[in-house]
Amino acid sequence: MPEGSSETAQPIEALRSRVERLKFDVVDVPMEPKFHNQTAADLRNDEPARLQHYTELLTRRAERDMQEVLEVRDEAKFSKYTGMPLPEKVLNEKGGLTHASSEARLGIFRGDCGYLVEEARKKGIEAPKFDSETGVPIPQDSLRALLEVRKLQQREQERNDAVLDAEDLQMGLNALAELKRIKREDEAARVIQGLSPKQ
């Protein structure tokens, strides 16, 4: 085994690991690119370049998706959940966010997701710990964990609403039954007293 091969493999493994982590921070995972979207360079036989490009694409998308889900305004200076300073958006020459800018903002958004997931856990709503199809652990500070928690919260709210609706219906039926009982007693009393029943 050549001496440099382990040095080459390590960055590739690190890139693979980053890609797998970033997949938990986007709403819809894009396909791994075959060509560079700016230069059209063929990435099919260049795994390091492909993984690096995929990492950059995922990071930008994750920053955008998290900002949208967390409802963070473009002009926000601080996280509305943890109060951490939010790095400014730094644009490149094409008007998109630089990779470093996206990465810095993503770190704060992950903190927000982790905070919201933990707050839900304190109220009895647990985010899944593992992906049900792959068995891969789901990072608890990821967008995926937050979206799973929000689904569970919505189901819980729907159940609570259904219980309240059923209780309201039962209260209405009980009140109606009580009114009918009072009316019957009133009519019976009128008959006993020799009065004609109410029309």
C-alpha cells in the first residue's frame, strides 16, 4: 500500500462523513452531482472533487432550508431560539452565499434545531433516534429531527383537538338531555296542577 494512500483516503472519508451528516439538514436530499454546476467539469471519476462539490451544494441548501423552517428573517442578527449571534450572509461574485458563510450560519441553525428538539423532549415528544429504513443515527440537532418532532407535535395537537371536540359534543348532548328532562318535569307538574301543557 503506497504511503500516501491513507492520507488520500482520510479526506475522502471525512468528506463522505460530512455529506452523510448534511443529508439530515435538508428537506429533500438532492442527487449526488455527476458534473460541476458552475464549470461543467466531469466529476464521475473524481470522487474527492465530487464529494467536495456535493458538500458545498448540500451546505447551501441546508442553510436555506433551515432558515425557512426556523422562520429566520434575512435581516436577523441573532437566533430567535438560542440568542446566538447569526453570522451575516457573505455573497460571492455570482450573488450566492459563500460556502464559509453558509457553513457558519448552518452551525447556528443546528443549535436552534437541537434546542427545539430538546424543548419538545421535555414535553414528552421524542424525536426518532435512528432512521427506520437504514438504522443510521439521526443527529438530534438536525433539521430531520426537528421536522420529525413537528410531525409528532401536529399529531398530538390533532388528537387533543379531537378529544376536545368529543368533549364539547358530549357537553352539548348532556345539556340538551337536561333541557328535555326539565321540560318533561315542567309538563308533568302542569298536568298535576290541572293546567294544560305548554304548546
